[in-house]
Amino acid sequence: MRILDYQGEKISELGIGTWYLGEGSDLKTAEEITAMKYALDRGINMIDTAEMYGNGSAEELVGKVIKDYKREDLFLTSKFYPHNASKDDMRQSLEASLKRLQTDYLDTYMLHWRSEEPLEETVAGLNELQQEGLIRHWGVSNFDVDDMKELLAVEGGDKVAANEVLYNIESRGIEYDLMPFQKEKDIALVGYSPFGSGFGDSIAITNNLKEIAETHQATPHQILLAWVIRDHNLITIPKAAKVGHMQENIAATDIVLSPDELAALEQDYPAPDRKMILKVI
């Protein structure tokens, strides 16, 4: 598994997503905890969560997991609602998240999507929290190029560390403009939902994808994940609620797709040739 540079930090390119985790029975929660610990014990060090996920239940789940590990060995990201983007509300949200997570700081704190609150107010609040040591970095999520340009124009906005957006083989719009823009500005890219959203728009499995999976003795989902990290230029955060799924995700990081295989996938899932509206799920 590759380790990437994230604003001077060393982070596994495969992170742990937590959307919809921590919301089931005690048995299901126990399985989720086991899966997350399996990942942490095998070199994954990045966990992504949010106050929105289960109204805090995902953060509580993460808190149960990380208490058994050295905090400094982990890279923990959480996100706050847009309606909490003012200085005071943001601070209250952070305090609540830290309590649920059983930690006294976050490695990255992100605005979950654009808010009606002026960016100047949000950025000032985030920079204050960073100066106080409550967060080590801050970022945004679901920001397109124009949003990022507006953010960078705000005083202190150049301290943004990362932007988290949808990215998978069917949702490739960011390749046209956002991905190169963030590379130019040295802003880390975190891609969510590498297998699709699961809301009726999961990725269609083509014959080429099936054949490539068979060649690698892998599942189509493993090929989809290997494709996302093929250039080792972003962090991806798939969710895995069971150890078996986590094993598959980790194994996918060792799959190297050949030029011919990438070309075959390109035929089925073509790259964008124009500006695309940033999809948010």
C-alpha cells in the first residue's frame, strides 16, 4: 500500500470511510469495529467521518476504535454541517465531535459542502481552531474549481489542506479541471464513493471490467478501487463494514492495471472532454 504526502504528513492512500457505520445492531457495530481495527493493524492510518453520519454515531464508533491505538499514529478527519459554518457554531460542532471521537484534536476538519455563511467567516474560524491546536489542518468538501478559487482569494484561504469530492470510474468530471487545479495549488485530493453511491446509481459492471477482474483473480470492485488509485495521486475512502470487505480493499492496492486494461476501461467509462457539474452525494 502506498503512503502519500499530505501537506507534509504521511497518509495511506487507502483510507477508511464511515458513512452509514455505527447505525446498526450491537452485532453489526462489533463487526464494523473489527473491520476498522483490521485495517489499522495493516498500515491504513486515515479515517474519514463527519458529524452528519448517523448524527454522530459514526464518530462514536470511530472513538471506540481509536482509543486502542496511539493517537499520533492515526490521521483523523471529520466534517461539519454547512449550517455550523460560523465561528461559534463551528467551535461547538468541533467540541461535540471531539467528545464523540474521544480525542482532543483532529488532523483535518472540513466544511462538508458550501455554506450560506461567508467564506471569510468560516476560514477565520478554522484558522483560529488551527492556531489553538484543536485541529492540525483544515479543508473543504464538495468544492468545485470556482469554489476553490473563491476560497483561495479569501484572507487565510491559502491554508486549505484538502478538498474531498466524489470520484470513481463513472464520475470522472474532476479530471477535466479540479484535479489538475488542486495539483497545481498543492491541495490534497480525497475521493469518496469509489464504488458509486449505492443509491441506485452504483457503477455498471461491464464485460471488460469482469474480464479484467478474472485476469487478476479479483472482484470487479477490487478493479474499480485499483483504477481509482492507479496514479497514486489521491486518497480514497471506501467503506467496509466487514473484515472480508476490508481484506478485499487492501488487496486491491496491490493490483497494477496494464495499459491495455486501462484502455479497455477507458472505452467503457470515458474521461470527460468538457467541464462537468460537480456531482455531490
